[in-house]
Amino acid sequence: MKGFKDAVDNSVTDLNIYYSGHGLIETGEWIVYLDKPSPNLDDERITILEIFQIIYNSHFAGKVQITSDSCYAGKLCFLAK
């Protein structure tokens, strides 16, 4: 999420987060593979709620659009309500 922090630090007014990759069947969570594989799947995924928390904690005042081109992305919509 370094790119998001950079956007906040540089006073970007609109932010588009685009993810294209694998999503978990149960929740649609994004699977983000790390440089070094981890035996703990929690280290290799990010939830939509974690993304919302990062945005909220940063006090980003602009418009945020999240596009998820991944398996089971529709489940993210239900969690985002």
C-alpha cells in the first residue's frame, strides 16, 4: 500500500485502486503474494475492510474508487455495504 501512502502524502484528490489477481472463494479477499512465501495465508491476503481502514486512518479527503478484477469480487460488494 505504499502507492496509497504516496498519494495521500502528495495531496492527490482522486484515487483509483485497481486490483487484478486472485480472490478467495469464501470472501473475495485479495491474495497478494509476497516476495518470500509465508506459511500463514493471512500474511498474503488483504480484506476490503483493511483497505477501508487504511483509507480512513490516512484521513484521505478525496474520492476513492476501488475496482477489483478478481475471482469472487462480488463478495466484496456485500462486505462493503
